[in-house]
Amino acid sequence: MIVAVGTSNELKVRAAEEAFGLFFNNVKAVGVSVDPGVPPQPFNEELFTGATNRALGALKSVPEAEFGVGIEGGAINLFGVRLITTAVCIADRSGRLSYGTTGSFPVPDSVWRRIEMREELGDVMDSITGAENIKKGVGAIGVYTRGIITRKDYLRDGVIMALTRFVSEDIWV
């Protein structure tokens, strides 16, 4: 089974492949660059817009894929609670869409202020830690959980959440 993932970030591609591999045999995820149509540091609804655009764009770009996956990380302000999270959209060839999210976590006010100015969280984390390309490695979640949760695991779980519709069709009534 081919799964198209709307990103060039290999960590996101591996996370999607791992999630699909829990439910399907012989899964191969292929990453493709897709314009998400949202700012590099998305907020609120932009996460779901970006995830949807990525899933549909990936599916269109890889004709042999059965599913398209869009993964869009960003920030939400929900009822006055400010959190970092990731939206996931999965599209299939019949036009069905399913959504999920990763877990969510807070960041310090100093970090929130910078991302509110649309500075990408990965760049902020690089400057705070002195590391390079944290978003392609442990991610902010890995930094703030001291490595207990890695970004790949965090993203894999979000893909699993979005897969629920497709893997439980027998009881999806």
C-alpha cells in the first residue's frame, strides 16, 4: 500500500508510515512537497486547513497512493488556553476525509510571544537550545518532555487518531 504524505520532512513521513503499518501490511509512505496554503506558523483553524490541503495535494501528486496524509503543526488558543498541537487529515480515493490531532502541550510565555509573531516554533526552539533543526528531530515536545516523547511518536499518534474512521469501518455507523 502506498501512502502519500504532504511534506518533505522525513520524520513526518516515517511517523505516517509507522502509524499505517500498525493497521495495514506492506505500507510504503512517500513524502511530496505540497503547499499547505497557510502561514509557516499556523494558528487555530489554519492547522486543519493546512492538514487538509496537504492530504489532498499529496493524494493528487501520487496517483498510485490509496491515502493522502496531511500533518500541520501549530498553535491553538482554545478558551483562553494556549497550546501547541498538530492537526492530521487523511483522505482516501473515494473522497472521505478523517481528522485527528496529536496531544497538546503548553509552552512558556516567552515562546508563545515569539510564535504569536509568526516565528516558527522549530526556529524558536533552535535558538533557545542552541541545537539545529529540532523540528526534524526530537521536536519541541522532545525538549519539553526531556526526551520521553519524541516528535515522531507524537506525530505517529496523531496519524493513528485520524485513521480511526478508516480502520473501524465495520462499526462506523
